[in-house]
Amino acid sequence: MRPETGKKGPSVARAAEGIRKIEEREDARLEAYDPIDEAIETFSNELKAVEDESQKIHYPEPKEKKMEPDMTQEIEVIRPKRKRRVPVFLWIVLVLILLLAAVLGAAVWYYFDCQKAVQTKEEAVVFTVNPGDTVQTVTENLEEAGLIKNAKMAYYFVRLNHFSDIVAGSFNLDKSWDVKRIFAYLNDQNAVIQDDVRFTIIEGDWAKHVANSIAAVTELSADELISLWNNEEWIRSIMPDYPFLTEEIFNDNVRIYLEGYLTPDTYEVKKDCTAEEATLKILDETLNIFNQYADEMRNFDEGLSIHEIYTLASIIQYEAGTHKETQELVSSVFLNRLAWDYPLQSSVTVCYAIDYDRNTDNWQACEVNVDFVSPYNTYRNVGLTPGPIENPGINAIDSVLHAPETNYFFFMADVCGDGTVYFAETEDEHYANVAKYLTCY
């Protein structure tokens, strides 16, 4: 259906009404902007007036600045960068530092080298520090004695290591010792050689070994002592004081008269003692032991004299060592043989006969020389040796006097094993033991 023309419909009326309202709002907005526009117009006018006034002021024209060419780039291109050179004085300082380091290194090396021993081979030297000697004096004397390399370096060592408390006295030093050990010794009061010295006689020592032990710590010589121990006149002069010394010791075949009577022990004597003083010191101890057994020795059931008891004790000591039970059984074997006039056949008597050095412990050398001609060879001679073959201890003497009663006639030591001594009553039993235990020969 078409609308009527000339007559406005409802939609048109509404549109017109909307347009009207929009126009009213636009008019209201424009009315609101009128004061702002006026203010802007006023500011614009004032700004223009200021500009007009500024144009009336005459400012001088700036002079045209002559531009100089920038040569920076050209210089950088033309001139290469120069290397920084180390100043000469720095090189001098560096060289001096290196020289100083080399000198110090050499000095340190020399210092420590001077602290070493002057030689590797042992060589004993008696060195004396006198009362009042300074450290400098001591080091100079040590260098003069050939004990140190350099006195001044040793002096520095003593000061740096606090070894300046040097003791006055005589010392046994050695050229194989370094400076530290030498001055440790010189600072030790116990290291001073004392007026009193000690020596030790070991059970089974020969007289010549005893003489060497005494000579090592005193001013005596071994020859001087051996000579005294064979001096019949002097021995006779002391015999009243030592009843164990009898006429039998002067047998023509006795090698050393006092062999067997130098009792094992440790003794103290003066360093400058005489041979007589040292010997009497030993014999006093022998007397003490003798007095314990004097009655038994004088009335021994086996009929042996005092000299023979000491002689048998020395053979037992040599054969059995220090084992008391073995000593007693060996004593019973030898006493049985003596009672039957049977040769002792002791290889140790051969050792003494040929003066074989027992310190090598080479018993075979004695075994293969059973035919050696000597009154001390008990394979060739029946009975005891002319005198003791070494110096027995108290246990060996006791073993003679208190030997157990046995039927043993033979014994042998297992030298191929643990050294056990095996005893036998018959020769067959003995050879059976030999075949069983001496398997290494």
C-alpha cells in the first residue's frame, strides 16, 4: 500500500525531530567555544606585535668563519701509530734484578752445600772445645780440623738454628757427619768424653778381643794389655789376692796366662788408666764370682782342679753359647768322656788352636782341620786343653759344677735348621742325628 502524498508519516516526523535536536546541540557547542576562540585570537595578536618589534632591532651580521681543513684523517693516514718503547732505566732495573736473583741463588746453594759432610767415608776425630771459645773460634777450629767445609757458613748455620750453646770438652766427631749433626753433638753435655769410660767383655770373648775393647776407650793399646796378661812376674805378684790364679796357668803350652779369667761384664775405668788398673778391675769381678763357688771348686767330685774347671767352662761356653740347659747337658757329655779317657773331640778347640777368627762364625773351617797339630786340638789329644780357650760367664762355670748325670757321649747342633742341639748315648744314634739334621752339607 503506498503512503499518502503531502501527508507526513510518523517516521519522517521522527527524523525531522532528530535533526532539530542535533542542530540545537551544535549551536550550544559553538556558543561554548566562543571564549576560547577569542582568547586564541588575542594571543595571536600579541605574538604578532612582538614579532614586529623584533624586526625593528638590527643585529650585526656574524662573520663568516673560515673553515680550516680537517687534517685529522690525513694525519692518521700519513703517520702510523708509534710503538711505545720501554725506557732504558727499566731494562737496567730488570737486568739488576736478574743478577741479584742469580747471586742470591748461588749464595743459597753455596750455603747449603757447606752444611754437608766433608766426606762420605767415616773417619773419627777427637775435637776439643776449650772453655771460653766463641762460636767463631769453634767453627774456625772445626774447619782447620777438616770436619766442616767453611767456617763462616757454619757460623751462620749456628746462629740461624740456635746451636750456639756449645759445651766445653772433648768430643768424638766424624768427618762423615754434616754440620747439623756436629753441632747437635757439641751442644750435648752427655756427648762430652768423660774421664770415666766403659768397656764390655762378652761371654765367650777371647783375650785378644777383650784387649781391643779396652784399647778402644782408653789410652792403652791392645799389645800393651796382652803383654801384661803374659807377664809371669806381675801375675805372681798379685796371685795372693786372687786365689783362682794357680801355678797351672804357667803351663808352657798356655797361649795367654789370663785367658779364661777375664770375667764377662761391663767395667768403668779412667780413660788414662794403666794396664794394671784395668786388669785388676776385671780380676776383682772374677774374684767375686769365684768366692761364690770356691768351696765347690776346691772339693769338686770329678777331681778337676780350679784351672781345669775354668778350662772346661770355657769349652762349654764356646760349644753351647748362653743357653743354660744346653750348657749343662754339654757339660755332662764332656765329663763322661773325661771319666772314660775319651777325647773330647770339640771342634771349637780346633778353632782356638788355629786362632781362627770366631767372629766370622765359620764353624766349617774348624771341622775340616781336625788334624791340626796343636796341644789345644782335642781330636788329637785326650783330656782338656792346656788352658781356657775363651772367657766363660758365671752360668758356664755353674754348669760344670752342677752338670746333670746322663749317659750322653755325643751331641750335635742343627746348624741347617734352628740350631737345636741333639744328644746321643751311642755313636750309631749320633750318626743317625747327623744324617737327619745335617742335610745341608
